[in-house]
Amino acid sequence: MSLGLIADLLTWAGTAVAVAASVRLAAARDAAGRLHAAAPVTVLAAPLVLTGLALRTWSSWHDVAKLALIAVLLAATGPPTVVTAAQAAERAAASEPERAQP
């Protein structure tokens, strides 16, 4: 299997995961469902696409370094962002019955 074919497969697999996550995101009704639908993008789709792009034959070392930096930043900031958003949604849902009462 050639490196170009592997790069294409990784890139398209990541794209397919992102599209599937966006369809699930559109169908989600509550904040927790939306967070669960968005999580595969930072956990699976982005690394697949970035790895596929890094393996492309036109990639130079500085292109690969930039893609690696993006991957590290996504891995470092993606999960904490989802957790923080989930905590904020939970606090908002917990305080909502209090707001409804006069």
C-alpha cells in the first residue's frame, strides 16, 4: 500500500467521522447530547485528518510541524473544553427550576 493511499484513507476516514458527528449534532436535543455528538471530532476526526495531511507527499517538514502543533493543541484543549461546557450546562439545568419559581 502506498503512502499516498494511506494518507487519502486517513483523511477521508476523518472526514467521514466529522460528517457523521455533524449529523448527530443536528439531531441532538439537549446540551449533553450535543456535547456527546461533538466529542468524536476532537478525539477521532481531527487526528485522522491531521495524520493524513501530514503523510501527503507534498508535506514538508515545516508543514508536518504545524500539523503536529495543531494536533497537540487539540488534544490538550478539546477534552477540557467539553468537560467545562458540560459542567456549565449541568449548572444551568440545575438552577433552571429555581428561576421558574417566583
